[in-house]
Amino acid sequence: MAQDMKGVTMSDTLKFAGLAGAGAALVASLPAWAQNAADAATAAAPKVAAAAAPFVPTAAMVNKGDTAWMLTSSVLVLMMSVPGLALFYGGLVRTKNMLSVLMQVFMIVCIAALVWVSWGYTMAFTGGSEYVGGFSKLFLKGVDANSLAATFSNGVYIPEFAFVCFQMTFACITPALIVGAFAERVKFTPLMIFMVAWMTIVYFPVAHMVWYWAGPDFLPAAPTDYGFLWGKGALDFAGGTVVHINAGIAGLVGCLVIGKRSGYGKEPMPPHSLTMTMIGAALLWVGWFGFNAGSNLESNGVTALAFINTFVATAAAGVSWAVIDQIKHGKPSLLGAVTGAVAGLVAITPASGFASPMTSILLGLLVSPLCFFFVTTVKNFGKYDDSLDVFGVHCVGGIFGALGTGIVANPAFGGQGTIDYTAAVAKAGVYDMSAQMIVQLEAVLTTLVWSGGVSLILFLALKYTIGIRPSEEVEHEGLDIAEHGERAYNY
């Protein structure tokens, strides 16, 4: 720089002096400029903060109609367990065991409800890992009359207690389904212990993997906050994997570990009251509208779609089984008709919000022959005593429905397709049926392996510790008197 100043003229000196003055003026004005810049930044800050702030739902996003529908659906699903399932199962066993089945189902519902609000809800429906939720809402911590739960639509919410109650009814009926597989030959107390452990280790993680996600409004800020199978895109609208496959495979494992009923295959064991079974099946069908249509979490067109699909698929399956009975035995049976109706309900459960009414009818027509084959031919060949056909109807029907969902959801067949929740406002996604079928199969296999494996460990642990099966003498007398000191009928 010193070398550059050689030969500088007076004119140049004046120029430099002018520049220096301008520079001094600029320096002098910096504080004012800085203050103006700070004021501008402050004015802009609220806009930036508002855009970056986490989404917070408000009470204005809650619709009373949605809330009323969800509470009504919760009542309907509870009716499926008690009295529906209790009467359905109770009528199918012998008189000496009727009360024991009623007591088992009733107490499972009571215990499951308490477990759900204590640690089940937080394990199933909070963020933790892909496989199980955390404990941030243990004993419903932070859940109150003002907290909200997301639905499947942007800007639509329901009270969190309504969501807790609705999902609680699912947690109540799923373990209750299992008891039908080994009815008439299980001790009461070990069964209750099994159910608490099974819910904790099996049901809650599976529910989390299949159903948990942050919700459409929260997805941009939490793009990976979802369960393992949800993240893969598995479709299960109302519980084909979570409820039916889950309970069905556990029931099969239980009946194999516990063994056959005393006298099975050697003496007749007809249902003692098909009247009770018919009443129970009818209550199941009515309650199932809450089960399936309620799973939309809102009251809108998709809710109505799930409702009509549940109606017609069940009707088709009942007709289908009656026709099979007519062809096979020459007479349509009531037991066959109600069994077919339940199989139809099971099959449409995962597809209810995705299929069209006509493809739902096809699911119902086709599931009955499949389940009929399993509850007759396969069971006889395998020589296992699935007392009330929990595996043959719920597990097999659930697998059929879960895989069938991948087909009937295809928009080319009138289905609803999938939703792209990564968009700012959820929109229809691109449907790839072959890829979807692979994901559906993965969901089925995951449920079978996890539920079947854990159930085996739990049943064996109980069998070789406190024992899970009553003595042959008690079994011969009947569980009503031996386990509960009462009879279903005193005459």
C-alpha cells in the first residue's frame, strides 16, 4: 500500500479526502442503519415464527357429530364383547360350561379396560419406536377433557378421551376372542394372567405397528413418527391383523398346548343353545358397524362406505355358508349361517373402508367356503381341538381379508386406493396393487410370527408353573361349579 501512494497529486489528495469524509459519514450512520434493520427484523419475526411453529389443534377443529359418532361406536363395539361374544360363545359350549365362558369373557373385558388406561394406550398410541409406543401417557398422564386426537383428515379432531374409549373396546374384545379356541378346559386365574401378559407383549405392540402415526397435520414436522407396518403402507382399516389374525393364531397355539377336551372325538359335544348363539351373532353383527364404520374416526362418506360394506359382506357370507350346508348336508343349518356371517364380518374388517359394496360381496361369498374347509377338513386332518373355531374363522378369515384388501382397494375395481399424507393437504396416492399385496403379506406374517411365538412361550410357561388346565375330574363335572361355584341353569 505504501508503494501505491507514490506520485499522488493534490487533486488525488482531495479525492481521497472526499472519500474519507463519505466513509466517516457512513460509519456515523451505521448505528441508525443497524437500528432500522433490527426494527425490520423484529417486524418480520412473528411471521417467520408462525410458519415454523409446531401445529397445535384447537377446539374449533372438533365437530360434535364426529364426537357423537365415536362415542356411539364405542358403545356398539363394547356390545360386541358383552353381551354379543359372551352369548355367541356361551351357546356353543355344553350346559355345564356355559357360565364359565360368560365369566371368562366378562372378566377379560373388565381387566382389559383397566390395563388399557394404565399402560396399554400409551404403548399403542404414543411415539416411541416403530415397534411399540413410549410411556409418556402412562396412566393417561396428560390426557384430559381438552386434549385432542387426530383423525385421517387435515384439521379434523376428536376429543382424546373419545379415541381412548373407542380403542379400549378393541383391546377388550381381542383377547376375549382367544378363549373360544380352548373353551371348556382352561382354569380361570391362569387365563386372566395370560391375557394381561398377552395384551402387554403382543396386542399393544401390534396395534402400534399397524395403526400408530402422528396424524396428517403433524406429518410434515414428524415424517417418521409412525408404526413399523403403517410406515410400510399396510392397509388394515379396522383390525384384520390387529384383532383377528392376532387372536386367531394365539387361540390355535393355546388349543395345541392345552390339548383336546376330555372325550373329544369319542362323545358328542353339541352346542347347548343355538338360540343363545343366534342372539350373540346378531349382536356381533349390529355392534360390528361401530367396529368398522367407527374406525374412520369421523362421520363422513367413508364412514358410510364402511357401514354398507360391513352390511353386504356379512349377508353374502351368511348366504354362502348356508348354500354350502345345503349342498354338503342337504339342509341349511343355523349354526352354519351364523358362522358364515361372522366369517364375513372378519373378512370385511380390514377392507371395509377401502372396498366397494360389490367387491365386498365377493369377499363375503368367497370367505365362507375357505373357512368351511378349515373348520371341517383341515381341523379333522390336523386333529386339533379348536373348540369354537377361532383359528378357522378369525385367523383364516382375517388372513383372507387382509390379503384381499390389497385387491379390493384398487381404484380400478372401485376401491378407495391409498392416501398420500405427505402432501400439505392429504390427497389420493398412486396405487400399485402388486406392491400393496407384498406389504399386506408382510403384515400378515409379522402378526402370525409375533403373536404365535409369544403366545407359545406364555402358554408353556403357565402350563409348567401354575398349570393352566383343570383336572380330568373337574373337566368332567364342568367348569361352572368347579371354577365359580355356580351353574348357568338351576333346573
